[in-house]
Amino acid sequence: MIVPSIDIMDGQAVQLVGGRERALEAGDPLAVAERFAVAGDLAVIDLDAALGRGSNAGVIGEIVRRFPCRVGGGIRTVESAQDWLDRGAQRVILGTMATPDVLGQLPRERVMAALDGVDGEVVVEGWRRGTGAKVLDRLEELKADVGSFLVTFVEREGRLGGIDLDAAQRVVDAAGGTPVTIAGGITTAEEVAALDRMGADAQVGMAIYTGRLGLAEAFAAPLGSDRPDSLWPTVVVDELGAALGLAYSSARSLQTAFDMRRGVYQSRSRGLWIKGETSGATQELLRVDADCDRDALRFTVRQRGDGFCHLGTRSCWGNDRGLNALERRLVSRLEHVPEGSFTARLAADPDLLAAKLIEEAGELGEAMSQDEVVWEAADLFYFTAAALACRGVSLAEVMAELDRRSLQTRRRDGSTTFASGEKS
């Protein structure tokens, strides 16, 4: 599949030719990340850190906080690699630091070894110094110690001249089943599809930035369909992963969805269907994923209005339950608070809300029987949801924070707190 690349220099998203000449500036990296993240995980590279002349850790940290990323560039110690993993990076990309000693101190599945090659020779120090080592030999040496590889054909990087598919196949073969991402010169959807067929992801920058390759076109390149109409069944889910319904996508609807950042589908009877265009129940498109067989899609959306279903329910299986339903009920009540209601009192009296949270947490801590634990946990969940609603925080944001914490590599004993105040 496609992995959009964001290279950062002097605080700006840039593209270099051959790792040297700055050919393009794309502006604010956060804005670029928001546009690219619809297609999946991002590759974010700190070029200044790679060249040893500065750092873009601030903006990269914000991108990592908001979007799934693999992070590289200038990571030269175990501690700095762990820092990025603990901040929520899906993977760290190591270059010269990819040695057995270092790799043994990091979780294998979350480390990519970057092998940058010029005509098959590994180059380092921002692609400026040859090492004499061969890329294929390094793949053999490291494949047992890393979770994946990033192999860049530097002589093709940024030149829009296409990828050497024969060389890419040799790389995949040498990796021996360890996942590989290929970068350098990828320009067409056909190349993305060809790499996917051989088992490699395509990391693309210049072609997308310049418009030579559309993001939706690149994403769709590996997809197939066994349907007579060639449509892709599309499961639509909300931010928490709850299914809202089943729709269908075409190349045209997918392109429109990417362009508009909206829930756009292909109706089998009416053609292009922009969800909410007439009902007002619009969808903000957050991410698109392909399934393992590349013949079905998942749209993750932020649903607005009455819901997804034409019957006015949240989903095509009726209204949902549990925390999802509680959150929406509380938000709705806060928008139209009945006078004298308990929700109104909580919203108007922060001290009362704080007292109830403390009270319910204490009662849950003292509960012993199964029935007591269920009852007190439900009370605490209610007041927690009320606190989130009153303060404009969504449950999805809390779930995303929990997901980020699950990625931490360094554990604490609970007696100390993180810089942001939370306990592990």
C-alpha cells in the first residue's frame, strides 16, 4: 500500500532531489499530515536531525500525537528511539544505529532499518558518504533483528523517473519475509500496484506533492474486486470503530472522498452519493483502510447530524448502546439542557462534578462483589462522561490517548507521573 512521506527541514515540509537539492517546499507539515493521513500511516523524517544541524522534534511530536506515524531522521541513541516510541510513534526508523546491540534493546516489531543505497551501495550521513557495504548484504545481516526495512533508491529519489522494479524484487527476496517499504522515484499507480504484488509498501513523496500521482489513485492502485460492477464493499465506522453501515466505493467516489475529506460513496442505483448532502447528516472522513485481501474498504468517519441510516438512527442496525450512546446523550442534553435537570446542575457547578467523581471513584475502589463493582463502575463512567462532555472532550480523544500509552516501551511502577501528569 501507499505510505505518504513528509520530509521536514527548517520547520517546513520539503522534497529533495537525490537527498541534496531542495526542489519543493510544501509548507506547514501539520497541514500536509492532515491531508495525507486519510491514506493511512505516515512516514515523517527529520532531515535537519539526519544532517546533524538541528531538530524538528516539536512539530513532529504534534504530528505523532495526532496521526499514526513512523518516525526517522537523526535517531542515534537507544534513548531517543525509546522517546519516540513512548510518544506514540508506531515505528522508529534507524539508519546507522541499526546494529544488533541497539536493536536488541528495542521492541523488534516497532523498528525499521533504513538502508539508503546509491547503485546498491549503502550511504550514510544524509546520503552523503558511501560505506562500501551492499544493501542486499545488509538486508541479510539485519532481517532477523528488525521488524521491517525501509530501502531508498537514493539515485532515483525526487527525480520522478520511476522505480527499478527488478531491483525492488531483489530487495524483497533478500529480506526473506521481513516486511519492506520501498522509496525513491515511485511515480505511477502501476508502480505502487506492482510493489504491492511483490509484498512491498511504496513510500511516496515528490509524485504526490507535485500532483503527478494522486493520493487516492495511489491508495486504490492495489485494490481489486470480484464484483461484476467492480465496486469495493465499504464498511463505515465511527471514531471508536463502531460500525455505522455498509456502502460501496468506486475509483470516482474514492477520489471525491479524498478530495472533499467527506463520506462519499458509489450508490448502486443513484451514482455518486455524498453522505448528508440533502439530509445534513454529513461525515468527516478521517481515514480509509483496505482489508487484507485488497477487495474491501473501511471508512473511519466523524458522523454528524441524526446518524448514518436513512431511518434516522445512528447506524443501519439501530441506535447504539453503552458509552457511545451515553456520550451523545450527554452532549445533546448540554446543547438543550432541561431546566433543573441533574445534567444542568453538573454543567453549572464544576465543584459538584468534581465531588461526584471523587465520591464514585472511592466507592468503586471499595466495591467487592461483582454486582457492586458493576454498579459503581457504571456510576463512575457516567460522571466521567459528563466531565468530558462539559469540557468539550470526546471519548474518541480519550481512546486515542489510551492507544498511545499502549505503545510506550518504558513502564513505570505507578509511583511517578509522566510530564503531562498521567500515571502509567
